[in-house]
Amino acid sequence: MYLGFISELSVYTSILLIVCLLAVCLFEAVNGFHDTANAVATVIYTNTLKPVVAVIWSGFWNFLGVILGGIAVAMGIVKLIPLDDLIVQSLGENIAMVLAVLLAAISWNLGTWYFGIPCSSSHTLIGSLLGGGFAFWSVHQGAGPNWNKAVEIGLSLLVSPLFGFSMAILLMYLLRLFVKNKVIFKEPTPKKAPPFWIRAVLVTTCTLVSFFHGSNDGQKGVGLLMVVLLAFMPLQFAFNRTVPPDEYRQAARQIEQQLGQLDAGDYAAHIATLANQAGQTATRLEQTDMRDKKQLFTLRKDVQVLVKSVEADIKIGLIHGPAVKKIKHEIRTLRSAYEFAPTWVIVLISLCLGVGTMIGWKRIVVTLGEKIGKTHLTYAQGASAEVCAAATIGISTGFGLPVSTTHVLSSGIAGTMVASGGIKNLQKKTIQNIALAWLLTLPVSFFLAAVLFYFLRVVF
């Protein structure tokens, strides 16, 4: 289905599309050996698993995490940029935007990995998207980046490491209080595996972090790949073609019918207008020529407006009673028309993340195991940090919010070090380097993406 459309692109454009797709795959692979090193750090450093086994195991669970994690986080990433304005621009503008974001994100990720600094791929991608979106807005004066979504994501990125740090301290306190076997609080013996029960705990926590990392960070790659596809082939990916249009039409008609039967009281006129809007959307779904770019983009906008309007009225209670459950079901159907990712996209990102996990992990593992605290990582510290990380990432994924596995886990390890020996137990230089990278990531990636967009739009 997609190959037929790709064949309509020029040779030059097709090559650029392939380059961009490979760049997304590279970004996700870098994400694998940059961020996922956090998941395997404890099991490798404590000799629980051999490095080859650990990275293959983690890579497998990252793969499953992306496959089973849904696309809520991916759509959160997509919403950061003015996508509706982007897809109606010329192909050259779209290519400049996509390449600017990709080059900025990959260059900063590789740079911090080379120096062994646990830096967030999430921050890098978000900064790059906002920088590219801002530069695009400055040229076209359209909608601009979604700053409300950016603030929402920014808060989750800020709060999650603080939560991980605090919870790790609390968990270490509880372990000291209730665990009588003090072996868990000892440093790993070189080249000697820990007792079986400790290995079981550490393998379980590694598995959880790997799975939830895939379900959260992997989705960011899915979102990024969808941006590329929408930029190059908006006609093909602006609307979900895997669902028959008649299903969307029926969903809009059902909403029209439910709203028409609703006892809205003083707001009857408002609800009647909304019902009429649903009916018009259903008619447009029936009459739109999906091969006509202008008609398709108008339809996409109409569906989005209807979904947002109905959701807003449900939120403030104007739509109430038994109708709410039925209408929410139809809204989910309509939202899938523009918030979707083909199965092959999810599988491709899963593979890239999994393969990336299996290479380049050593630099980050050494930093996490030996350079955050003045003492080496103990079994209890490793398990506590990973339990906190898995819980934080899992909850965030449930709410559709991207968080940084790097920030959460490294903050958790720092928390366990503080719990074991106070603030003085942290290595000042390493903490300063990590903090500096955290502070610089958003502004540097933002600036890089913006400058690259201005340059590349001249080229293309």
C-alpha cells in the first residue's frame, strides 16, 4: 500500500526519505545504548548477569515494551510541533524541518554518550522538536509549537527524577528496617555472582525497567517516525487508512444521535450546535475524496475539532449521564483517524531500540556503577533504584507522559548513595557533569534544531 505511493516520489525525494528513516532508526539505536544502559547497569555491575546476556535480555524486553505500550506517549511527542501547519507546506520545508530535528537530536545524544554522561534522549528529542517548531513558526507565523503540551511534558521530566530520588531513599530505609540478611547491603565481589535470591530480584528489576523504558522511550521513536512520514507523505499518513471510512462516519452519526437525545437544559442550543457539527463531519466523511489533498486535510481538521469540542463538554459536565460512556467510545474511534501508528512502524522502532541496547552500553554502566557515589553500588542500591525507576516510568506511560529513564534511574542511584552515606557520599564532579548536561540539553538541542532548520530550508 505504501510502496505504491513512495514510487510516485522523485528519485531525489525518495533518497531523502530513506536517509530520514535511517536517521530515525539511528536515533532509536542511540537511545537504546544510551538510555537502556541504565536498565542493565545494575545486573552487569553486580555480576548478576554476564554483559552479553544482560543486553540481549534487556533488548528483548525493550522490544516487547514498544510493541505492547500503545501510542499515547508517541502522540504526545507528535503534538509538540505544529503538525497541521507543517503538512500543508511544500516538501522542501517539511524535509528541512525533519532533518533539523533529527540531526540536532542525534548529534547531542552521541556527544554525551561519548563522554559517558547519562543524558536524556527524551530531553534531547523534545528540545529539538521545540526548536524546529519555533523556527518553523518564525518563518510561517502559523500555530507554532504546542507550548501547553511542552509545559506538561517539562513538568513530568522535572518531577520524575525528584520522585525517583526521594522514593529510592525511602526504599533503602525500608530495606534496612525489614531485611535481616545484610548480604544485600554489601558491594559486589569482583567476578563473583551474588546469592540466587539477590540475582532473582535484580533480574526482575532489570526486566521491569527495560519493559517500561521500551513502553515510554520507544514510543518517542514511533512519534518521531510518524513526523517523518507525515512530512514526506502527508496524503498517505494524515488519515488512518487501515480503518474503513464508514466506521468513522458511523461514529460521528452515533455522537450526533446521542447528543440529539441529551437533556441539556439551559445549554440545549449549544448541544444542538455540537450535534449539528457531528452530523456535518459524518457527511464530510462520506463525501470526501481521500485522494484530494485539500479535502483530506479539511476532513482531518474537522474530525480533530469535533473530538476536542466533545471532550471539552464532557470534562465540564455539559454532556452527562449514560450518553457519556457511549460517546467516549465513539470519540476513541474518531481520534484513531489522526492519532495512529502503522504496525510496521512500531515493529521497526522496537527492533532498532532492541539492537541499540546490545551495543555501546559500557560507558554509561561504568558511570552509574562507580562514578555517582564514592562507594561502589551495592545489591540493595541497584534494586532500589530500578524499582523506583520502573514504577515512575510505568505510571508516566499510563498517563501518556514521556519521562527520562536516564534521569529517573541516575537520580534513584544518587538517592541510594545519600541514604547510605549522606550527601557527602556523592561524587561531586560526576554529579556536576550530569547536572550540567541536564541543564544544557534542552537549550542546546533547541538552538541546534532552529539553526539547522534555517540553513536547511535554504538548501531544499
